[in-house]
Amino acid sequence: MSKLSKLEYLRRSKGISQVELSRQAGIHPASIAQVERHHRRAWPKLRAALASSLNVSESELFDESGSLIPMI
């Protein structure tokens, strides 16, 4: 089992599905799934939209390159 990222942890702890988060952020649900599965890095607009939708800073979710920050 893979470790949760802070993005996935926050999303799940707020009871938000990937589809619901994608609607709030104005992005396609597949983009969230790809980022959460580490199949792609998040581009700047996506990082900003996800952080805003979850009411956190981008740096809480992603490093400078757009990779997810894992839960410790």
C-alpha cells in the first residue's frame, strides 16, 4: 500500500471525492487522479487551484517541481 500524500489526506479528511474536488477547482477529475497516483506532476495552475479549493497553501501540498509532499 502506498503512503498518502498531503493532497489525498486533506481531500479524504474533508470527505471530498476527486470528482467533487475537480468541480471546485475547475479541472478534469483525471488530472487529480494522475497527480495523486504520481503519474504526473502538477503544473502551476493546477497546484494553485487545488490548494485554493482545500484552503491551504501550495507549499503544503507540493514541492517546487510540482511533486506531491507525502504524509510523514
